[in-house]
Amino acid sequence: MEIEVISFGKIAEFIPQQKISLSNVSNTDELKVYLEKDFPALAGIKYKLALNKNIVQSTLNLNNNDVIAIMPPFSGG
């Protein structure tokens, strides 16, 4: 399976926008484990995932060609 990863803020410094080929990763919880292993700096910060432009609130299944955004904490007004 291949997904596109888009990162924002400080996270973009160590995870450039890219395509990632995954095996043995079927959901967003498994993806977090995979990303934190490949990008150890990610494990030390708070971040949110969005799957196909929707904030991930619980575990979601991944499909080929999904787009994952990795976002640092943010606030709005």
C-alpha cells in the first residue's frame, strides 16, 4: 500500500512531503507507530493526524493512495 504524507510546521523539517510504501500497516494507530520508529523526533512531540482532510479522532483503516497530514498543535480564534 502507498500513502502520501504531508507535514506542517516543525514536523516538515524532518518529514518532507513524500510517498510512503507500507506493509503490515492497516490503520492509523499502526501508522503512528511506524512513523515514530522511522522519524524518532516525531515521538517527542504532540501532533494530530488527518486522513483525507478529516482529523483522526479514533483508529481508522488506511487504503491505498490515502493522504495523511501530520500537524503540530494549533489553535484557532
